[in-house]
Amino acid sequence: MMFGFLPISFRFRGKLRKLALIYTCFKENPGVGLHPVQISKQTGLSLAETNNRLSVTPEMFVKLPKRADGLTRYRLISIRATQTPEEVEKFLIAAARKESIILYAVGSMIFCLLLIVVVIVAPVL
């Protein structure tokens, strides 16, 4: 998702609940590669949103090679599979916080740029 005119896409900010649901689905099915349709059915998320979350967050999920039947499956990356749910929650919150800081920094830069333009142009008017 693009944030207005800025080419910034948030992978964690505003999506913590969805990522937590997908993570829980994988923890309930340990050692099994899951197809996005299976995850979608178990979590109640739409297939498009599930597929999008799986593909844009390589810090959480890894795409497995296609099998002979042509289905693409995903698994938790090794480090997330061994962490406790509390540790994964801390990771997700920290990642969302980093994205928020980037958003606020870009917003502040744009505001300062506009303020500088007003200060320069105002005496001329």
C-alpha cells in the first residue's frame, strides 16, 4: 500500500494482528509447509491479504520450492519458529515502531521543507 504520494510501503505498521494470526497458524501446524489457501481458511483473512503478507515479509516467512503438484507453500523462518510467541510479538512491535519512525521522519522533513519555502517566499510577497 502506498502512503499518498510517498513511495513508502508499510509491511508491519497497521498489520500486526494479521501477521500474528498467520504466525499462530504456523505454530499450530509445526513442521508443515502451508499453502496460502490453508492459512486463509484457518485465520479468516482474505486470500489476497494472506498471500501479500506472506510474500512481503521475508523476516517472518519463507517460500518453499514448488512441489510436483505445482503448489507454493510457506513456512516460518528458522529463527521465528524457535522463538516464543512473546519474542515474536516484541519483534513485530519493534518492526512496526521502526516504520512509524520513518513515517514521522519523512513527514517532518516535508513539513520543514514547506516551512523553509514559506520563510523564503513570505518577505517577497
